[in-house]
Amino acid sequence: MRSVEPIRWTPEGVVLLDQRRLPGDVIHHTYTDYRELAQAIKDMVIRGAPAIGVAAAMGVALGVERSKAKTLAELRAEFATICDMLARTRPTAVDLFWAIDRFKKRFEALALAEANNGDAGLARIRISLVEEAQKLHQERRDADERIGRFGAELLPKTGRVMTQCNAGALATGGIGTALGVIRMAVEGGYRIEVLVPETRPYLQGSRLTAWELHQDHIPLTLITDNMVGHFLKTGGVSAVVVGADRIARNGDTANKIGTYGIAVLARENKVPFYVAAPISTLDLSIASGDQIPIEERSEEEVTHLAGVRIAPDVHAAHPAFDVTPARFIAAIITERGIARAPFEESLKDFAERP
Ligand code: MRU
């Protein structure tokens, strides 16, 4: 199944589809410097938890590949600087830290193996990290397909499904998590229409999800965020499926601002609320959602729309994510299966599986 590609490793550098410009313009940029790639993550040229993880992996690989270090000690010092810079881009999506940790372990294993091999050893470390980034990207694609297959089982054969933000190909580098579930269902012959809240203030719903679904000819209806309750009550919605940026040990889930409200309204209206996310989005080091850092973005993204001021010059708040308590979540769909409450047990079990 082919979907739009938000990120690609090429011999010229890392190519990103500029998501800030969608749906109007489809523009790609090639990054040859990890510092610029880190800035692109911060600026949301690429966004969505799994895709941020892929971008961080490629950022580390790019930095090491292009490093001028002549000794292992120099390369190790530069590697640490690269990892630090990438880790300071966005705080909530745990896939970013997961990817960086994985590269730290890989680097140390390679450094140990190549410690006495001089220039040839350094060259092999560089090549291996580039391969690791491509491998990680492929794993994201495979995970999405499996999440899609598991999740499709939970959807109605005919009906309406609501999502939030963009948990599609643009957000993962595969077919998407929440949208991967919908894509797999549609491919399996389900007749599904997607209700897409616009997702103020950054409009990932209207700009990105609506664009992706429209490209793939999947029927959708765009709604504003304040229509969610109305449609969950009267709109014949059979399920809600969203992605995740970080899932705590007890199943509490951070996702795009507005998700919590949707989950509560779904419960009130007896609509099952599902989270679709890869194992890399689990943060089993934290007990509950209270410990998830919530990114605060600029006030201007609230007071302005497409560069036009839509509010007086007043203070505005912009938490980019909220946390949905686990009790509102009917199931968490992972690439290893469908986790149900008590999540403390089911998530641990999935995380420990090979
Ligand atoms: O701020 P963003 O656009 O990076 O936030 C993205 C979301 O909240 C998505 O819903 C989440 O990352 C899941 S993506 C598969």
C-alpha cells in the first residue's frame, strides 16, 4: 500500500515534505546538516510522533555520516552533541527519545567493535548508523501495517469513524497509525466515512488528514472542533481512533490537544475510543500521564491564522497536547496486538515480547 512519503533518506541528504505548506503546496527540502534537520523538527516541517522518531534517527545518521572527526574520541564527542541537539527539539513525543537512545546503544556497540580499527573502523561506524536509520524507518512502516491489520478488526464494516489531528502517513513515515487502521479497513472492503475535526490551532486535521484521505479517495467530512460533541451524539459515529505521542505505564495517553475532550464525549455517547500507536510510543518509565511533559507552543499560533491576526493583542495559551486518562480508552492498538485494561499488565506484556 503506497502512501505519501514525509521523509526519505537519499545519497544527497534527508528529504522532508514541508508539512507547514500543505495542503496548498507540495514542497520538499533536502537537509545535509543535522542542525538544520533539528530546526526542521522544531518548526514542524515534519511532525507526528513516529515520524519525529524517524527524523531524529536520520538526523543522528546524517550528523555522523558528514562529521569531519578523525578519531573515535572526536566522533564520540560529536555524536553526543548531535544527540543533545536533536533531543531538544520537541518534548512530548517519546519516539524521539526512544530513537536517540537506540542510536546511543548502537554507537557504543560499534565503537567497542571498531576501537582499534582506525579510519576503516570510523567509516564502518558511519555506514552502520546510516543503515540503522533506514532500518528504523522500515520498522515504522512494518509496524503501521500490523497496527492497521489489528485495528481494522475493531471497526464497523460500514459506518462513520472519527479521528483527531493527523496520525497518518505524514505522521509516521508508513501508512499511519490511526489512519493506517482506516486505510487497512478500506482496503479490506469496509465502507467507512471519516469525520475529521480540524484540530485548532495548528489545523493538522483540516490541512493534513483531510488532504491525505482526499488523496487516497477515502470519504471524509471535515468538521470544526466544536462540532465533535454534536456528531458523537447524533452523527452515527461507530468508533473514534486516534494516534498517540506518549503512553504511560497505566495507559494514560498524551495526544494532540483536544483528544481528551473527544474521549470524554465518546464515553458519554457510548462510542468506543481507540488509541493506535507503536511500541516505541510507550513510556513504561513513567507511572501515569501526570508525568508526561506537555509542549507549550507559541501564542501566535492561536492569535493568528495563516499569518492573519484573528484576535486582539491578548495573552493566549497553547498547550500542544493533552492527556486522556486510561479509563476512557477501550483499547490500545499496537503492532504486537490489541492491549486492553488493565493496561499496566497488557502494555508491559507487549513491550516485553520480542
Ligand atoms: O504536534 P504534532 O502534529 O506533532 O502532533 C501529532 C499528534 O498529536 C498525533 O496525533 C500523534 O503524534 C500521533 S501520530 C501517529
